[in-house]
Amino acid sequence: MSDITKSIDLCSAYYGDQAEAMRHYLEAGHKTALNLDNRGPIQFDEAGGLDPGIREAYSRYGFYVFTDVLTSEELSDIASDLSAMRERFPTGPESRVNASGQAALGSDSKALTLVWSKPLGDPLGGTSLANGRHQVKMFEPEAAAEAPAAAPFILLGSLQFSEACLRTYAHPQLLRVAEAINGPDFAPFNEALFIKDPGIGAAVAWHQDGVTHWDNNDFDEDIHGFNFMAQLHGSTAVNGVWVVPGTHKLGKLDISKLVAESGSERLEGAVPLVCNPGDVVICNRQLLHGSFPNCGLEPRVTVNFGFHRRSSVLGVQGGGIHSDAQKFDESIIARRTRVLGYAIDARQQRFPSESPYCYKPFAEQDKTFIWNATAKEDIKDYNCDDLSI
Ligand SMILES: O=C(O)CCC(=O)C(=O)O
């Protein structure tokens, strides 16, 4: 685990008369997170299922840190795709060209591609965006004068822009975890990159992700699915996502009340996701979570991708956050799932000695997918069908 003492010093200083409270919160959260018994390598039992201890800890806390999942080779593929994508980012939120005047990444996309923020801002908190689920705005520290006026911090539909991210999406061990949690016919959710550059990266106010099933008679802790959060550079108390363990079982929470009770957005009982590069967190979407603006020294890039139980999406009217609201039928789910088929083949081409994941619905229907230039064209705008619930 890297030493983040200097980052904590720098970050706390942004909080004015709350600096000492922030320092204490960051230090205590870091220590508590490392003492929880929910981290280690992905392990399966003799029957091939997820290790029962991991399953139990994931259920108890609502998250689990899988260590050393992505190799340095895979991480360096993601890093080089990210620098290529950054060169294609538009020059500003309203711009359609990059710094070289070429058509920018996402400029011809049907769905929203980049979410921008002022540096160290919290563009979602306290707004009605995303169904108003980010109830309370985080403190927005003053960024340095040389920071850009706005910077992108979320890239949506990321698999169409990065083959490295597409390949990570098909990581066979992670897909076996998805199968263990959501069943062999699990369905996709959405994919995104969260980019939190030091001194710039925006906050994501406390929220629970689900919007659809809170009042469902069959409500349970897994009904809104989960996200994998793969870390390129690692993740710390300063730049990482914070979670309140166990809250995924409590139904929809009154976040404003919790903030009032804690006296600030430093929620009591919360811990950060502390990760090394290559670690991957599984995070229940109902878990109360959020991230502070990145006032520290280390960058964070999270490769996010989630999965659902099929029964959570089939026949369900989407929540309309990640894609236009539509009722998800078998054909929409199959269309959205083809990206997984391409991903499995793309990964096999890059890592031929690895045993690929066998997705039961493809095997049952004798479906095969080849990742090539035609497939790349085929997944353009695939995220218009994100299974947003
Ligand atoms: O990475 C972050 O800062 C926020 C992630 C998040 O809120 C999510 O995946 O729902």
C-alpha cells in the first residue's frame, strides 16, 4: 500500500477550518478499511463456485477488494489506451474537436459520452440529475489557479473507445464471480471510466445506485446488481470511493439525514476502498457510496463495469439514467450482451494462453462472436442499451 501521508496533508489543507477533522477522517478511514476482513485474491471452491468466505464477506459488507487481479501487462494496455483517448478528448464541454482540431472522441456518439466538472467540483450533488439520487453536495474546494476551467471525469460507453477496457470486461475470473453472484445467465449493466486527476478530479456525492427496485416485493440485497471497480493506479482514502459497509441491506436511505447526523459529509462509519494497482473491488450498487474531490497527489482511474441478475432487468422499465428509459425485453438484453461476446474473443486474441470464460446463454444458443473491424463498428453507441435500473 503506498504511503499517502503527503496526500493527506495536502488534501486536508483544502478544507480550511475543517482541515483537522478531514485529516482525522482520512487517517481513521484508511486504518479501519485495512482492518476489515474483506480483501484477498479471487478464490473458488472445489466445485468451481466462489469461495463461501468471500461470498459471506461480500454480503456482510457490500464490497470486497480482490487483490492482484489485473497483470502489469493488462494495466499498461489500459494506460496506453487512456493516453490515446485523452488526446481525443474535446477541448471543452461544448466542443466537438480535440486540441489538434480533429473530431473529438464521442463527438458523433448518440449517447452522453463525457461528464465534465469544474476542477474539484461536485456536479451531481444536490441536483435532480440521475433521479436526484445524489442528495447532498460535497464541499467543493478552490482549485489552483492553473487548473483547467473544466475537465472530464466520467467516460461512458467506454468499451467502444478502448480495446483494453473491452478485454478487461471479459476477465474470466471476474466473470466467474459475476456468475456466482447473479447466476449463469447474468446480464450486463453499464461501463464507465472514472478519471480523478490530482488537484482536478471531481467529487461524486454520496448515493445509492439503484433507482428501480426499492419497493419491489422481491427486494433483496442483490436486486440492483453490482459494479466491478478495477484500479489502474490504485485507490486511496484521498482519491478513492468511500462506502458505508452494510447499507446495501437497508433499503433506500435518507442521505440528507445521515449527513446532518454526522455534522458534515464525512459520514460516520464510512471507509475508503483502499487498493493497489490491479486490484478490483466488487461493490454492491445499493451500498451507500461516494467520493471526495481529489485534493491529493495520486491520480485515480477506475475501470467500472457492472452486472445484474437477469430477473432484475427482464421485463423491467429502465430507470433512464444511463440510457433512455425503455422496457428491457429478451431482444434488448441479447443485443446489449453481444458486447460481452466480442469482449471474450478480443481477450482471447490478446491473451491466447488464458482459458476464456464460457457464458452459458451463448453456449446454449451456439452463438459465437469474432472481434474484428466489423465488430468494432457494430458496438458503436452500444451503450444506448445500457440496462439502467
Ligand atoms: O468512482 C467514483 O468516484 C464514483 C463511482 C460511483 O459512484 C459508481 O460507480 O456508482
